[in-house]
Amino acid sequence: MPDLLIELRSEEIPARMQRKAAGDLRKMVTDALVEAGLPYEGAREYWTPRRLALDIRGVPARSKDVVEERKGPRTDAPQKAIEGFLRGAGLSSIEEAETRSDPKKGDFYVAVVKKPGRTAEAVVAEALPAIIRDFPWPKSMRWGAASRQPGSLRWVRPLQSIVCTFGPETEEPVVVEFVVGDLKAGNATKGHRFHAPQEFTVRRFEDYADKLAKAHVVLDAERRKEMIRHDAENLAFARGLEVVPDEGLLEEVSGLVEWPVTLMGTFEEAYLELPPEVVQLTIRANQKCFVTRPHGGGNGRLSNHFILVSNIEAKDGGAEIARGNGKVVRARLSDALYFWQTDQGDLPDLPALEASAASLGLDLKKPLDQRMAKLDALGVTFHAKIGTQGERVRRIAALAEQIAPVVGADPALAGRAALLAKADLTTEMVGEFPELQGLMGRYYAGLQGEHPSVQAAVEEHYKPLGPSDRVPTDKVAVAVALADKLDTLVAFWAIDEKPTGSKDPYALRRAALGVIRLVLENGLRVDFLDVIRNHHALNLDDKAKGASQVEVSVGDVRHFQSHVDLLSFFLDRLKVQLRESGARHDLVDAVLTDTSDDLLDITRRVEALGAFLDSEDGKNLLAGYRRAANILAAEEKKGTTIAEAVDLGLLSEPEEKALAGAIDRAEVELDEALGTENYAHAMAALAKLRAPVDAFFDKVLVNAEDEGVRANRLALLTRIREATLKVADFSRVAG
Amino acid sequence: MPDLLPQMDPKRSFQGLILTLQRYWADYGCVILQPYDMEVGAGTFHPATTLRALGPKRWNAAYVQPSRRPKDGRYGENPNRLQHYYQFQVILKPNPSNLQELYLGSLAAIGVDPLVHDIRFVEDDWESPTLGAWGLGWECWCDGMEVSQFTYFQQVCGIECAPVAGELTYGLERLAMYVQNVDNVYDLNFNGREGDEKVTYGEVFLQAEQEYSRFNFEFADTAILHRHFDEAEKECAALLAAGAPDEPGALHRCVLPAYDQCIKASHVFNLLDARGVISVTERQSYILRVRSLAKACGEAFLLTDAGGASPQDAAA
């Protein structure tokens, strides 16, 4: 069967868009084929910086004829209905319709519409212009003289030529003719911009890929990646080095070249004084080059050789290219070194920082302290309604000190760390590379001799940044990380800026999840409602505090509702977190009580309850509970009398006596186990109820004839419910 | 091209580089303009680009534009950063379909061989919030160094470009440092002579860099600057109002002088920014104020002859 070849050649497509665009093209074209009744055998897409290509195999030359029947109105239907039928079926007169009979319906019209099959060429010629016009580029543009007119063709960058050929292996393929914008589809394309600028014609995919390869274009991106990876490793290996792996960069670089030629450049070893992260980021972000390190890892140290990927086979073997790139890398590293050294020196205008330093308790002899004083003195806004960064840091520091004892951290260290945590925002290095925030703070904190826990906290207080990010374990870091996130949440709740639907511009869900992971993974007991309330009152609500140095423009209403609301936001996030970790999130509601605000406790209850409900005893007890609850609900509805308490004297059957005794014992055990938060014991105590409950339902008739006996037995059922309620509200267990 | 004196070789002299580019684009058919006589942050601000990018008329121009970025001042101590530097600007409306080839031809003209040097078009979406302008294009890299910006204007002064113009901006000092192979901008050979006759970039501009850095960061009177900003903003609006068409269909009579005031406001804003007296929140509002001036000027320009309006058509 014939094959279809499509190439859309344009000016340079942004690397990050190529892969998806090629996939979109495949999907849109194959969908159009299938829709038109042209199933295909296989399709594969390709991309380079200058082209999207599509190779579709085994497309039928023609779609099958289709006969459609359309039922019409009865032959004696009003003229209007018949006219409508003719219009809908595309018939010009009623003579073209057939008449059929049906015992129920009588005589009625049927339009038999024959749709002759179409050639694949016609289908493609019709589909492609629409696909090109509606292509889902993230951002597209108009160009050239045609852009005078509204509605002119858009593409990611100017589209230069279109190849579209179709034909079986054994024959010369034909050009599928269509026009879009100023472009006419044909069979001509061009190779590498510099090595093979002449136009050439292509027939089918093999011929196309072959000629492109001769014209210095490696069509397959995976192949380009492998070439780069292989050559880079060889270049590094020859010098006793290894390439620091960077898949994201490899993907990007493979989208910047059609003919990858890998080269090695160098810079002065003096620049290795910089933190390796800075060297890598400078070289990666600005120059899109790979860094190398001594073979075997180098203990975090890099080498002064880097790998660059060029797009040409240079006449001089790449000497000029390597030299030029080295020059740019050196200039960038020299900037970075300047930032690194400047950040370790004094700021020029120290006297202007004294007020801030005094109010924050900073030591202006230390560079990072100066940067924090500057952050405060600049009055940089954090959020218009919440206040400045300086105010925020004060709040975080106060909260970190307050939380410190709860997490087992030294309050003084926590306060100090919180005070320095945001200081690197005003360093030159973070100004240039915002993604290094935290990390640079840690380096600078280390250089001025801060306590190791303070250093760790300065770096890690942003963590965890997502579900897969590491959770800090240093206690001081935990305190500051919690304080940072809680402050953000309380502050945004106070001004009623909460996430809605897919909108969460301040990443508040992430902050809440961060808090949850910090608490659970470090096994922390925190009374959240207290913390939220206190933080709000002491640090955010200046009205409540009277004259305060912390001026925050939050409303002056009592914020109780917002606190409860924030707590329930936490609980919702906890459910999400439990669901994602494979736990039973439906059990959260079951274990919650009016006063639950301890996430760790809630989680432990959920875990124990989940394990119990998975056991044989648990399943049966749940069934017994439900039976009891259903009976009680039905009787309560009927208004049947239920005794206030179980009267032991009215118990006659051995099974009901046994159950009453079992409940008494279980309750004692439950109280003891719950008192010591030993949830495994609590579940074991509950488990002991299973046999007596089963036996009770097996042998004892609740609906006894004697009203007193019945009321007493119902009271016994109430006690089953009460006993289980000590652990969880079983009525909220799903399933 | 007729033979040039050896000192005019773009690889030997800064001015040779400029003249070669001018010659190349003159040969293509551009009008070669001289720099606009006002302080601007980039060649794009020249009315030959900002305003002429609007409207339906054909327009091909090239010019050098001294550009001022007060914040980039380094007191002459940084080998790569200047608060005053030259851009070479080319604007072709509508963009010809071979604009990339034309650009590469200009690099060849200054001696950059694309089979020795690695020339690349790397994604760069250009946006000027103050001009209400955006376009798609690339940074053009030569051996990893960004030497030009290449943009297809989609919108200018908040107005859709119809047709689209192609804009090329060459960073002349960078390009010259590259072709002359020097590491410090102040070491560039300006006139291509050697020995006593040689004039370096530093001899021409180092003192200015030092003095303007002091002015930009320390001496500029911020109260005066604030006043200048307000006055320019007021004057721009007043001129646009004064020249507005007096009857429906008539032409606007005073756009270019109004646009000068917009340029002025923009530069004053950059100076205030360098002096560090604009807070983060204020910054946004200043940008918006300049943008609304640019927008008003762009709209008025469409009511002029150069903007493609014709009073006869309107009357008919």
C-alpha cells in the first residue's frame, strides 16, 4: 500500500516546542485519515530545528464507497416535512427517494445516498491546509507581505516549504497538491543551512531521510541525542573526565542542531573557586554547554573543561568555535566570580542599614546580615495586602522560635536561621540566578561561620518544593521550613486569597502539602489550630497586638472562621496526600473529631484503622456495626423506645450477656490504649468485640416481643456504636 | 564592493564594521538614517522603527543608534558592560521572505564565515513593556555569543503590525570584540590605524562611561527627574490633543513631537530606576504610564500620511 511523506520546513523552531509539535502533526494527520475512512499501518514523526516530518505507511489509495440510508417521513406527510427531508438528505426531488413500507409505519420515503470513496490524495489535500492553519503552537506569528491581510497564515516562525508525496513503493510517488498561504506543496526541500543550502527533490521517506543525511541533516532527534552523548563521553574520557549527566540539556541541545558536532572548550581553573552549582548553571543556562568532572565523580568538584555542541563541521576542525565559546564562558564565569566575591564583601551604604539591623538584631559586620538589612531597608513588597519582605521575615522568625521547642530545635538557632533565610534574595548571585536562592544563602552563611544547622535551614527552608522533593531533617531547618510555609498560609488566608479550582498563583497547596510532609515524615506533633491562631494574633493582626512594629494590613475582624477554614484546607490536602501514597483517604473523615488538628495523630489513626479494616476481624466488626446502626436507625425512625442504659437484669440470653461484658472490657481497654495513643492496642481491643457481636446477631432476636427486653437490646446496640465511636465514626467509612 | 583601505576592514576597525554594515544594507535598498538625536534605551525607540513599523506602507531603513541603559554603567571597570553603546538597527517592512539569508549575508560581509563559525538562531521572544510591543524571533549566536537580535514584530504601541516588519539589531561592540578578537571593549581599535594613529574605544568612551556612571547612580537629581517625567508625560498628551484631527477623516498634525516626549519619559524613567528610587510596585505603574503614551502616539501615527492615512480617501 502507498506511503505518505510530509515535511513542513520553517525557520528555526524553538527547541522546547519541537517534540510536541511533531507529535501533534502525527495525531492530526492520522486522525484525519482515519476519519476519512483511510486506516493506516504505521506513522512516525521526526523533527529538527528547521522541520517537522511525518512518515505514514500503508495508507489505502482510496477509501471505500459508503452507502447511507436515511429514513424519511411517511409518503402522506405534509409537504413541509417532505421538503425538509429532501434538504437534509441533499436530494433535489422526491423522485430520487425510494419508497418503502413497514407494517407499523406504512409507506415512507428513504433516501439512499451513495458516498463514493475518495482518493487518499484528495483527503490529504483537503486536510493538511486546515491542520496547518489550526496548528496548536503555544505561540505563533504572522510574517511577510501576506500579513497585510487579516487572517493570514500563522506558524511558529515563517514556514518556508511543504513537501507532500504519496505513492506505493514500486512506483514514483506523486505530489499531493494543495496550497496554504503563499506555499504550494511539492517535493522539494533543502538540507543543512550552511552545508547544503541548495534545493533538492525527494520521493519517499527512505529517499528523503537518505538525501537529508547527505545534506548534513540527522532527521531523528534520538539519533542526534545519541551522537551527542557518545561523542561527549568520548571527548571527556580521553582527558580522564566524565560528563555531568543532564538529560534536559541534551534534549534541548538536540533541538538546536541538525548536524551535531561535539567539541570541548576550557576555562581557567581559578573559576572553580565558585560553587559547582554556580559554574554548572552559568554554563548551562547561558551557553547550553555540559560541564565535566574528574572520572569517578570528583567529590562534587568540576573540571575546567566543558562540552559544547555545534551545528557545523567547521573547516578548521572547530578550533575557532571552541575558542569563541570558551571566551563567552569565561566572560560569564568572570561575572559570576564578581558576584561571588561582591556578595562576600561589605555593602556600600552601611549606615543606611543600621535602623533595619538594630530592629532585626542583625550584625552588620557580617555580609549576609547586611543583605538581610538591605532587604528590609529596601521595603520590597512581598504582597501588597500582606506587606514587605522585611515584615515577613520578622513573622517567620517569631514563628520559627515558637515552633522550635515543638520540633526539638534550639529556638535561638531557629530564629537566627529564619532571620538569614531570605537574605540571599538581595545578593548579586541570586539576582542573576534566582534558582540558586537558598543554596547561595547556605554558602554565604557557611563563609561567615554560622552554625551548621543554621546553614542547613537557610538552604532547606524552601523544601519540600513538591511531592518528590526531599523533606528537611535537621530540626532547625524543619522549624524554619514550617514557619515559612505556615506564615504564608496564615497570611494569605487572612486576606482571603485562597486557591480556587486550577488557580493557585501563590502555590498555597504546595505549601500546605509541604507542611504535611514535614510533620508526617519527621513525626511531629503540632496543634495546628493553636499555632495558626497564635501566629495570626501575635504576628499578623496588628490591631490585636496594639502598637506593633509589624504593620500588616489585614482586616480587623476576628479571624476564627479563617482559622477553621485553613485547618480544613490542611485536612483536604492530607486526604490528597494519603490517597497519593496509597492510603485510605476516606478514613480521614472517619477519625476526625471536632478538636482534631494534629495531622500526625490523624494519620496514625487512619493507618491503624486502615490496617484493622483490612483484617478479617475488622471487616466483620464493620459489618456488625452497620447492622447495629441500621437497626437503630430504623427503630429510631419508628419511634421505638430505646433504653437509656443497658439493664443487666433484663439480659437473658448468654450471647447478650457475653456481649455486654465484652463491651465493658473493650471500653476500658480502649480508653487506656487511646490515652497512650497506642492505636494498635485500640484496634486489638475493638477486634475482641467481633466474636461477641457476631454471636449476638446470630443467636439473639433484637425485636423481642417484650417491649422492655427490646428496648434493652437496642440499648446494647447503642453501646456497640458508642464503643466504636471512641476510635472512629464507622458510619463515615466508605465501601 | 570597491576596494577599501585596509584600515576599513571590519576586522580591524570599529568604524569599518559600522560602515560595512551600512554599505551592505544600503546596497539592499535601505534608507541609511543617522542616529536619532535623543537619548533612547535601544534602536527600537527611534521613530524610524517604532512608528514606521505601523501602518501599511513599505519601509526599509538602517541606522546606528547610540543606546543608553543607565543601570548597566560600571564606571568603565567592566570589560563587557556599558551604559552607552551602539546598536545597528535594520527594519524591513514587510519582512522579505529571505530575511535570514540577508542577515547571514551581512555577517559574511563583516568576515564571519558560517563554515568556520557556528551561527545559530536560538529562541527569543522579544517584548517591550514600555512600548507595548512584542514579536517572535531569535537571539543570533556566533560561537555561543549573542551578536544580534532578530524579531518579527507582531505588535507595536499595542497595535497589530499589518504587515509584519522584520527587525535586526546588531550589538556593535560585541560583534566588533568578536571579529577583532579582543576581550575588553575598551581595547577595540576604533579607527583601524596602528601605532600613534590608532584610536581605541577606550580613548573615545572610557571617560564618558565613568562620568555617566557617576551621574546615573549618584549625582542625577531625582527631584528634577521626577519633574521631567511628569512634564514629558503632560506635554506628550497635550501635543497629541493639540494636533488631533479637527474633523472626522482629517490627518493628525502633531505626532512626531509628541512621540519625542514619550521617548524622553522613558529615558527619565530609566535614570530614576538606576538611581534606585523606584520601588517594585511603582516600577510597574511607571512602565504603564510610558506605555499609554506610546500607545496614544501609535494610534495618532496611523492618522498621518506616513502611517498610511489619506484624507482624500477619508473624505470620499
